[in-house]
Amino acid sequence: MDTRIQFRIDEETKRLAQLMAESQGRTLSDACRELAEGLAAEQRKSMSHDAWLSEQINAAFDKFDSGEARFTKHDDAKAQMEARKMKIRNR
């Protein structure tokens, strides 16, 4: 089901926007629709990432609560990261 969106802008802004849209072979409605669809796609992506991040955090806490978590000392983690960086650089 399609929904109608209305908003107010001044006449000069509308005129200039229509000219730009027409120069691109589309209508102002097409341009507004594309913008709304793009914003919705960005929101879907953000929500998907937030859900994934929540799952990762919950999994980490579950692992900690069950005693399965392993901890790495800062210096060891730093050394491991440097080794990974060097491996990538030497490709």
C-alpha cells in the first residue's frame, strides 16, 4: 500500500528542485521517493547492524557467565595485533 507524504517548501526551492530533477530526466516526486527509499534502506541497515551487535554482546556475556570466556593480557593482544598487521603488510 502506497502512502502519500506532504511537506511545505517555498516556491523558489520547489522551482529549482523541479528544474534539477527534470535535467536528470525525472520528476520531483521521483527524486523525493528515491530519497525516502534511500533513507529507509540506511535505517534497515542500521537496525540490522544493531541487532547483530546485540547478539554478539549477548553471546559474549553468555560465554562469560558459563565460564568459557578467555581473557588476553593487553600486551599479548597488542603483540598479536602487530603480528597480524605485519602479515597483511607483507602480502
